Amino acid sequence: MPVPPLKNNCFAMPAGVNWTPVDDALEQIKSGLHPVVEREKIAITGALGRVIAETVLSKRNNPPMANSAVDGYGFAHDLLPDNDVIELPLQNGVAAAGIPYDGLVTAGCAIRILTGAIVPSGVDTVILEEDIALNDEATGIVFRAGLKPGANVRRAAEDFATNDAIFDAGHVLRPQDIALLASAGVSDVVVYKPLKVAVISTGTELVEVGQAARADQIFDANKPMLLNLLRDWGFVPIDGGHFEDDPDIIRNGFNAAAEKADAILISGGASAGDEDYVSKLLGDEGVLHTWRVAVKPGRPIAMALWNGVPAFGFPGNPVAAFVCSLIFGYPTLKILSGQTKTSVQSFKVPAAFEKNKKAGRREYLRARLNEDGSVEVFKSEGSGRISGLAWSDGLVELPDDAASITQGDLVTYIPYTSFGI
């Protein structure tokens, strides 16, 4: 099925907006995007982690017929005698899972029935075998009154019925979802093809890890970090290369990435400095919207279409690149991949730190939980302190407004697991 292109103004903010609050930026991004990947039909055995592309309907009832939830004895409840102690004669035969009892159970009789067996005609209630005793001749069962009608019987279609919608488009399939599909008789599903995302690093000062680095060079940490982040998210990561600060070289890199990827992540060069060719190229030859998002860590974020492919320019500092990838890249790429659930789960936990924050920007601090359930933050907020990323297991989110935090105050903590990592 053809995929409609993104509109050229999909990243545009309203005129006159200077510093964009995080929530406004996210809302605007989400409203302008749609899936950019094609659909395909695949067997459910290979569908783990794939995104449902159209509503899935059940092909049968579950359970298909009324069946017993326990091992016991079945009978018609409304034919029970009005006694405190009840005795029913046993009818020959057994109803077992996969081996139904085809006859009619005589009125006033009971029949042996096992877990999962279809309830025979003439039976609407099952009593647990632990709740009965056999009579002296072992020709009948004896039990006390009080069992409710329909006890221990699973009704036909009580879970779901034929043609019920069991999954909507945008759902990411988990192992338990595969079980539901199988029980519904669904052998294959229409899913979106995996989103392919190219990662590009820019900067003459960078060198690939494993190569010799001069004193004026640093190893490229962003590209391997982002490639593995994408893999964790279930996307197809593509190494788009590292390019020095030369507009012609960067342009060629963009063109190559756009030919083989559905989206492009770029670290470095997204600001407005003399050597920030990323934003210049995206503005001159693409369709660029550079946002000054009120977020820390972070700088202006470049969002553009390059040859029709959405491209995102994130800061070059590793901590800022990581945080911006989580806060902005994660929900954006999920939408492009066909997913509908883009929110992340956060928790209120006691602070194990103190901080005074100025108004104006939302702040994200590298953080981790203590054994007592409170959250501490990394000793430095510097965007170049990569060790803080490995030290942390989540982020503390501080509000846009001013805040004065003391020990024990409740703060918002977002574990990395909420971001799928």
C-alpha cells in the first residue's frame, strides 16, 4: 500500500513562537506526523515486536464452546433436589478435553467431567471433585447444597467472540499478544515494515573509535550510542557515517542516507555557528524548522525534510544528544513507525538531593534510584560528562517553572525502561 508523503510544514510552529515549551513541541510534532513505512502480511510466529497496521478481528469464539474450568462432575442445577445434602446418580461416561461426551446427560444425573472438556448437553454446572464424596456403592456423588448455577463453567465466547476486534492498528506485538492471536485463530497479520533509521555524526574533531586520535580529536560516542538505542527500540539502525565539517561532504551523506532510510538522526551541527553546516544545508536545500526548545540539556533542534525523508538534528554533546533522543526522538520515531502509544510512564519518588532551579526551561537530570526508593542525581549537569549516562538508570524531570527542591520532596522520575531501554 503506498505511503503518503509528509507535508512540508509538518514541523512548523506557529508564527511568533520563540522558545517552545517541551509539551508544545511534542504536541506539534505528533500532530504533523504519520506512519512512513509500508505494510506487509506476515505469520504470527515471526511477528514479535512488529506494529499492527490494521484492526485484527477474531476468527472464532474463545472459548469456542462452554467448557469445564475444573476436574469434577457436571449436572443440571435447576433439577437439584431441595436438600441440604444432595445425592445424584452417576451416568456412565466421561467428558474430557478433546474427547467430548456426545450423549445427553439424563435429567437428575451427574457425569464425570475434566478440565477443558466441552460441557455435555444437559449440564450447566460443575462441582469440584474435592467437594464431593462417592456414595457407598460408588454409583453416585454426594455433596452439600449451596453451589451457584453455572459454577466452574466457562461460557462460550466469554473471553471474546468471532469478529471481535482484539488489536487496533499501532499496537506493538508482545509474546502474550501472539498467544491471543493464536487463540483467536489468526495465523497471519498485517504489520508495518520496520522503520529504517540512519544515524549520521558530523564534526571535524570526531574520530571513529578504534582509530588513532590526535590530541585535538575526540572519539565519536554519539553514533554508536544512537545506533544501539534504535536497535533497542525495535527499529533498523543504519550507520550513515561520520562527516567532517564540509557542506559538500555532508550533503552527499544526507543524500545517501535518504535513499536507504525512512528517517535520519544527525548529531552535531544543528545550531547556528560558523561550522554548523547541518542546519544551513537543511535550511537551504531541505525544508527546515529549527526550534529553540525550552529544554536542558539541549540546544536548538533541527527538524526537516531532506528529499522527503524526515531528518532530526540533535546536539553534539553526548548527554544532550541522548536526552533529546529520548524526549523527542523516541515519540517521533514511534509515530513514523506506525505506533500509537507515545507517552512514557513516570513516577513520583522522594528526592535524595537538593536543587534550586530557575524558571524558563524544563530540565532533565541523570538519576538513579537508591535502595530506599529515593532518587539521587549525578554530581555534574555538564553535557560532556558521559559517565553520568552509564551511572544513571533514568531521568529526573523538573518543571518549566522555578523550583526549590529539598531532601524528601517528591519529584518526577522516568526510568529508562519507560523509554524502552
